[in-house]
Amino acid sequence: MLVLSRADAGRAEKAKKAEEAKETEVTDRPDHHASQEPGGYEIRIRGRVSAAFQSAFEDLAVTVNPAETVLRGRGLDQSGLYGVLARVHELGLELIEIRRLP
């Protein structure tokens, strides 16, 4: 039988509680990505997209630059991104870049 002094028993109890608290901290923390709202995406297309084509992306912010058109969707999740990419493909537009917004 193992006999511990009061001081040793106290240290062992503190260590046990610290270990339990550490485990609780890790397991009880909510999933970081699941709790955040989606930041959205920025999609760059080669060339200037005409007003007629811009109407296909009315749910996005459209910026027409001299060499490219930028589409921005705040709050756009991955499912919505695939829908936008399908429209880009259907219209025969050339995709340059996709970036996730913070």
C-alpha cells in the first residue's frame, strides 16, 4: 500500500485537477470554423464583362477593371461559390483567380 503525506496528496490532487481542466478546455471549445459566418469569395474573370453578363451575377458586387472583372460575394458559402463558377462556365468566361475573403 502506498502512503502519501498530506503535502504529496495535495500536489497530486492539484495535478489531477489541472489535467482535467486542460482536457475540458480542449474538448469543450466550439469548432472555430463552424461558429464563424462565411467570409465570402473574390472571383477574378479575364476581360471586361458586359452589362448583360453582369446581370447573371446580380447577387454579387461586380467591379469592372480595364483587364479583368472582379466578383465579390460576402457571406457566400462554398455551395454558393460552386453556383457562381457554374454561371462563369456557362457564359464562357475565363476564370483567372478565386480567393477566400477573411
